[in-house]
Amino acid sequence: MSATAINPKPPQVAGDWADPGFFSKRLGKGGQFWRLLWLMLVPPEGHRIVPTPAGYVLILVALGLGSAAYNTSSNILFMALSLLLSSLILSGFLSWLNFKGTRWRLRQPPHFRANDPALLQIELSNSKKILPTYSLWFNVTTKETKGVDRVHLEDRLNPGKNIVLDWMFHPLKRGHETIKISGLESQFPFGFLRKTVGGGIKRDVVVLPSRVEYDFEPPGGHHSHIPGETNRRPGAGNELINIRRYHRGDPQRLVHWKASARQKQLVVRQMAEENRDGFVLFMETSKSLWTTEPQFELLCSFVASLAEDLFRDGRLLAVAVNDEPLQPLKRLHDLQNFLEHLAIIETADHYSPSPDTGGRNLITFRPGVGGEVNAIISSTIAGTAQH
């Protein structure tokens, strides 16, 4: 099993296509021309044209030639000046043709995890009928990172073709995160001008707590876990706990046909074993209990990791946080909601624990020595996580 216990899924398309916004399909040819002229005079937000170092040199040379041509009235100098100025104009026109007809959208995985790299994909399409697209790059930013990552189109994109560009996202901590394509840039064709158009894509995502190593040995039975290992105990019950790849000999009635069609391979339902003892997780986030941020973050990671593993083992019945009522965990969707709750939870000042949180299989959490976090069952330490 990978570091992320939730089944990995291929990136999903998030939102519609974005484009440079040069044209509108609802306008006729005349309307498109005047719209393009207006956009050149008043660029939309995120659109700009900046000379490159080579472009600044060209402009300085053009100014020098223009001054010399005016003072000497030399036709040759005026012709040279016209050639330089026309190269700038031609550069801008070809750059506009390069952007025209391009559109893009973001593919993202269904889940993000702190300290776990995630693959995001930018799907780029060239809808032009004749001209290819060259030398583009996307500027991708996130809320937590101060820099800008560039995702390059290294090869030309032929007319009517699509290409997928990969970008590795490294979330640093749990919580809300914003992924933004802040701009699409190009120096095509001569490298004199760097043209930027708005990216048009912004996604707010939730980063789940990271997974941690821990030991867990409840009274009356041994159970320990190290990330990368898992104990699956399928049964013949009615509760769906997971979907896994089909193995020879699996009953045909357990084949999940819709999921098989999505994943393009046979997968089967994995049902929970009935009449098994289970646990209830109770998490308290009192400021007086968790006084340091690193230990509280370890608590969130420990609770998330333990909840996932107990759920996959068919031994997690319900969860509760502070004064919230018990929430039964019967499906993978319930687990995902709980993990997203852990992703944004903060320490609390005052609360009254829920009266439903009790029983011999209740797991609570308390600070340990040296920054450790202990899992408690019936006043006995049953598990420990540490940095």
C-alpha cells in the first residue's frame, strides 16, 4: 500500500476549458475584429506584453537608428529602422497567432495529503486547423509557496491535437490550499517580446493530514501498523469497505461493473466481516491539553492514520470530535468526510464532551513525553505516535 491509504485514482478534470479570451463565438467576424482591437488597447487582467533583454536592445538600436536617420536624412537608415520596427510588429502578430486557438484545463487527483507529492496535469489543446503552437509555459502558484513553478510545452503542438503536461504538487501542511494557473507565457517567435495571458484557472482544495508511523496494540489483541502495510479482513457482510482489483476465483456477483468501466480493469467489492468487535475514536482538541503546534499536528496525523487503517480492517465503528455527536463510519465516503474535517480542525477553548462517547473500545488521545501522542483504551496506553 502506498503512503496514502485511500485508493489512488487517476487525476480528474476540474472545471471547463480556459482560453486566452481573444474571441467570442457569439460575435461575428466584424465583432471579433473590434473586440481584438479593444483588447490590444485595454488588455484584460493578467494580459501583458513585456520586452525581453533582446527586445530592449532592439528598441535601443531602433531609437539610435531613428535619431541618426532623422539627422542625416538617409534613406538607408530609414529602411533599416523600418525593418527593425516591422520585426517588433511581426513578433507581436505571430505571438497572437500562436496563442489563438489554444485552451487548457486542470486535471487533479481526488485527494491531497500533506508531505505526499501529488501529480497534477494541465491538458493543453490546439484547436487551430492549420498552424501549430510552439514554446508555451504555464505559471503555476499555490497559497503556501511564494515562488512560481513553470510547466513547459517543450515540443510543438500540432493543429487539432491535445497534450498533457505534468506538474508535481508538494503540499506542505494540512488545511485549505489554493492552486492557481496565474498565467500562460511565450516568447515566440523571435524572443523580443514576452507575452502573458491570464491563466483563468483557480482551484481551492483541502489537504488531508500526513500519515505517520505508529504502534497500536489494543488490550486483548495485537495490532500494529507501519505505513506501507495493511491488514485486510474481507467478509461476507453487507457493508462495502473497499474496492480492489479482481483476482481469479472471486465471485462474479462481487464485480463492481461501473467502477470497472471507469478504471478500465475488473474490480470487485470488498465487504466487511459481520459481528466483529470495533472501536470508537474520540478526539479532543482542547488548548489546555495540546499546548504546542507540532504535537497537535502529530495528533491530527495519528488520528487520521489510525482511522484509515481501522476502517480498512473493518474495525472502526464511529468517530467523534469534542462535543460533536458520534458519527458512524459505514462507507468510504464517511471516512473521507472525517479526514477532511481533520484537515481543517483547530484547537478549541471550551466544549462539553458528547455523552455518547463511552465504552470499553473507546480510543482517546493524550499528550505523551517528548512530544509523543498516546492512544488510550480503558486508561491503558494502547498506541503511540512520535515524530
